[in-house]
Amino acid sequence: MNIPELHLPTENKEFIKNPYATMGEFRESTPVFWDEINDLFFFTRYQDVRSIQSTKSFGTTFNHIDGFEESIGNQEIPITSTAYKRSDQFGSYENFWKSEEFSLLNLEGQLHKELRGLVAKAFLPRSVQQLVPFMEQKSENLFNSLQGSEFDMLKDYAQPYSVSIIGKLLGVPESDHLEFLDWSHKIVKMYDFEVTEENAQKAEEAAKQFIEYTQDLLDKRRQNPEDDMITRLSQVSEDNNYLTDDQIICTVILLLNAGHEATVNTLGNGLHALLTLGKSFEEIKNEADEINDVVEELIRFDSPLQFFQRYALEDIEIGGHDIKKGSKVAILLGSANRDPRAFEEPDTINFKREMKDHSSWGGGIHFCIGTHLAKLELGVSFNHILEKDFQLIEEPSRTGAFGIRGFKNLLVSV
């Protein structure tokens, strides 16, 4: 069966504003399509997306498989994907690639297993749970300082709230949080389909500064340990194996970039959804049995991450189509989360929804390691949000990126 050719119009402003209608049309017409412009196979339906997330037949890389490239050398398959193009175009940006080298998102096989196991030992549920009083106080203080005025929900609340929590967890002084924010904003621009030379240069410099800063902080923690995650990352071991400095630095960068950006955009996307739902916050509180129902439904409804890329590590049939070994595929998380085959009336918000297993936390060995932290962090925020009387000042504009979905700003009053 031939795979249809379609184009996901990520350069179109109206699509960025609301991609779900187009993705819905594509999803109903085919479970997978080939996009020649983006050079990817896109999977649209929930069952296939979840299968790709959880199976070992797909991976974020093939570097862990000896002879992989030679084994696909004679096949006529499209492997000159976005990642290859980005690697070719920005291959000289050594600091950016160094910051990515040991990211858990980019590893597979034994190295991923060993690194994730050590990081999990340092990412203790107890240490995360202990942050809840800090979350409560920080959220309350921020809202108290903003009450009675017009403000940007993202810049004035979500960003300082999120970075303060990850900073507290890691052991980063509050005086350095603005630098953390700046580095994160610049680095994550490298993760979308289109990357300008200017943004790449900014990401490279931000990665250099981030690496140098984290190395210095790591050196200080080795001399004077504290009760923070950087200290624990430096001390944790398994069979006398310890994390290297480069592995710790990449983990810190991942925790900030992935955790912070996703939290900020979930708060922005989520509050906008609540304010345009046509229900009072009192009605919403009465509808939801617990705050986690609100968190999960808002992430499903307007996911902060819209796609993720994988390699086929073997010939496989999925979605009724044959995908050849070495092919690069993209799973459309936002499309999967709106699939009526999995979610009843998926284009509506339902806080009593029984089906909560959306695709936005990932799956398999790449299930989000910070899920527990994110749920607590978001739960505290949305609890405080639903206690207040928000007004939307003006309809916000999207950033223009498809992959990391968020607003430029979100002007409100409370």
C-alpha cells in the first residue's frame, strides 16, 4: 500500500494558530503520510503514536547499533531528514552539540539505560515532594505581587515560577535564574523544523555559557556538597560507576530546557483554554474531581510539544504501511491526543474524562523522567489560578514555532 504524500504547513501562520483542524483532516485520511518538504514520515493516529513511543523497533538514534548505516546503505529510503540537515548546516556549533551529547532524549541502548538509572537515583521522589511548600509560596507570592494589575502570564508568572523550582531542585542561586531563562530560550530554538543562522549562533553561545556555568557549579558542589540535585548527580553510583562531568552537564541542561519550557507553555496554553471555555472557574472546580484531572486534560487538549522524531531500527509494518529500516519518522502528539478513536469528543475539554493516557508524557524508555515534578508544579499553579478571577486582556499570538507550542505573551488581569 502506497503512503500518501501530504505537507504539514508549519510555515503557515493560520496553521500555527490552530493546527488541529488540518491534523484532524490528515488523521482521518491516513494513519501516516510522507512530507517531502519536511523530509519525514508523519504518524497521525493515537495507537500508532503510542506504539512508536513504546516499542524498541524505533529509537531516537541508531548510534548504539554497530554497522547500522552500512546495513541500510543500499536501500532507497529517505534518511536525509531534518536532523541530518541541521547537523550538516550547524555541524560547526561544537558547544550546542556538546550540550546534546548525553541528553537522555538522544540516547538509546545500554548507555541510555545506565545513564537514566543513575539520574533516577538522584531525582528522588522525596526531594521532589519536599519542593511543594516552596512551590506554594512562590506561586502565591508572584500572584500577590501582580494582583490588581495587567500582566503577562508567561513573563511575569510562569517563567519565574518554573525556573525558580528547577533552580531550587538543582541548587542554582536565585540571582542566576535570569541567565538560566535566557540560555533556555535560545537553546530550544534549535529544536524546531526551521532554524535561522542567527538563532543557531545565539544557541551556540548560550550552550557555551551554560556548560561553563554548570561545570563551575559542579566543581563547587564537589568541594562543598549541599542537599541539591547537582550534588546528588555528582555522588550517585552503580557498581562503582559514576556520572561523568559531561553527562551531568547535559542532564542539567535537559532538565532546565525540557522541564521549564514545557511547564511555561502548559500554563500559558492551559490558562488560555480555561479563559475561552465559556465556564466560570467555580464551575470548573466543581467539574474536576482533583487538580490532576485539570492538568492532564489541558496537556492533552493543547500539548506544549507537538511532535517528536524517531528512526526505524528495523523493517516494520505500522499503521498498515511498511516502514523501512533507517527511515526517519515523526509522531504527531497533538494529533494523537485529538484522535476520536481514543478520546471521546476530543476537541472539547472534559475534566471528567476517564481516558487520561495521552501521548504528551512520552512512553517506553523515553517516558518523561520529570513527570512527577511537572504534575506537582502544574497542580499547585492551576489550584491557585482557579481560586482567582482572571480576565483576558487581548487575544494572544503564537510564537510561530510548531514543535514547541506556546504564545508570545498572554496578557491578563487578576
